[in-house]
Amino acid sequence: MVDKIKAIEIKNYIGKEFKTDWIQVTQEAIDRFADPTKDHQYIHVNPEMAKRSIYGETVAHGFYVLAMLGFFTLQDGEKEAMQFYVTDAKAIINYGFDKIRFISAVPVGAFIRDVTYISKVELVKRGLKFISHHTIEIKGQDKPALVADWINLLIL
């Protein structure tokens, strides 16, 4: 049976907001992301052509911004929340997403960060399933880059 104490501990974090540090999205990072994904669309990798696009410059791939959630989750902002359950976990498994919305393009050179909170926790056969709500903010902009509800399984 799953450790109910761990379930109670993680439930204490429901709604508690964590913010990561800002990181800059560089053209080099965008270009590197384009290679394994084979997405070399000019709005991402060709600054000259992108000047004529609706963005006026290159922008990060939406999936690049989404993929940054893995990096942001390990940032100092969430270590407090991560620490109490990672110690005893056999695995943390990406189970998927309930919702992903790409709201605003992220221009090259912009700074982004993750603002997140755990929204739901439930006991499952081998551990806990929890949903964390993420908002990737763009420094200096009112609208976020994306919002997502990420589901993870914590195997105990």
C-alpha cells in the first residue's frame, strides 16, 4: 500500500506557488532544438527571413518552450516541493498533459520563467498521481508563452 504519509505531505503543497529564475532564450538554443526535431521553419532558424514574418524576428518553437518544463522543474524554485518526495521515490514518470495552450510566441533573446503549483494529488496503486499547473511567463509581457497542466506519477 502506498505510504499515506507521503500523500498527506504532498497535499500540503497544493496551491503553493513556486517561481523559477528567469532564463534567456537564445538563437543558439533554438537552432539546437531544431536539429533533433527536424523543425527548421524559417521563423525559428532564419533571422533574415523571420524579419518579414508576423513576428519580425525569430521565435522559439512552442515545443521548445514546453520542453523547458523539465529544466524548470529542477530549478531552485521547486526544490522545496520536489525534495520531500524525490528522496523516497523509485521513479517519477511523465504521464502526460491534461491541457496545453500556446498563448504567445517567445522572441529570441526573451527571458522566460515557470510559475507553477500542484493542483491535484491522488493515491494510485503504486504511488501518487499529481497534476501541476504551469504558466511560462515572458519577462515584460502581460500574456504568458504557455499554460499547461502536467500529470506525473510518483512511484514509491
